[in-house]
Amino acid sequence: MDPKSTTYVGTHYEYTVQNALERLGISLKRIGGKSDYGIDLLGTWSVPSALQPLKVLVQCKAFARKIEPSQARELEGAFVGAPIGWREAGVLGLLVSQKSATKGVREALGRSRWPMGYVLCGDDGKILQMLWNRKAQQEGLEGIEVGLKYGGGDRNEKEVILMWKGEPISG
């Protein structure tokens, strides 16, 4: 396959996101393809703040120059087309891109009735931004805090770390 083709680049990014989110404890399987309702990855996330693992559906945007509020609304459509078992309470949708969430995207997530979040994941697999809406907090992310850890004493070597009661959550 041509490494410059959109299929190759998109698929590669999906696997990069899968590996990055697994470092945060989210167990995922790639399912992207035709008739997937925009769902690229499905899985579960055991967080200390939830009684049972959250089900997670992930939509990756490898080519977006800018993430728009319409893409957050597109993620809402993924809930409707989700497989059996991913259509009830306890499901979190994540929109993932290589760009920071704009104010419009943050507002769209905040208005949504669905539990959703946003992740900035670089093509190197580093997660630099992670946020979610109030509905996601209510579904099991209450008390989970997002911070940054720095590696090697270099301020440019940073990555998101999730915390629960002051302790890092590891995958």
C-alpha cells in the first residue's frame, strides 16, 4: 500500500491513537471500515471512578486541518450507529485529532446530551490534550483529573497524564 495514500495514513493514525489511548488504560479494537458510522475504535475503559468499565467508541480525524463543531455533532451520530451493547448508558465517545479543540468544539461537546470527550493525539502518539463534557463526568469520569507530565527535563517533552485522588492512573 502506498504510504502516502489516504487509506494508509488514516489507518496508521487509527493504530497510533489505539496505542496512545491504551497507555491510559483504554482497551481498544480497530473496527474502521465502510458502514462503521464513523467509529474507528471500540473498547472499554476501567477507571477508578466508575463501578464498571465504560464502553468507549472512538472517531479519529487524521486529516482535519481544524476540528469544527460539526465533527462533534458527527460523533453524536456514531452513538446512534453503534453496535449492540454500545447504545446504552455507560458509553463514552471520543473525538481524536492532531489539532487542539477549538472553542466551538468545546462548546459543542458541552451542549451535547451524549457523554463525549476530545483528545489531541499527535502522529507520534503523544496525547497533549484531553477533555470531556459534564455528561461524561456523570457516566463515570467524575473526579478524574487531566494533567501534564514532563519527561527528561525538557518542557517540550510533555504528555497528558490522568489522575485519581492525586495519584496517576496507569494503563
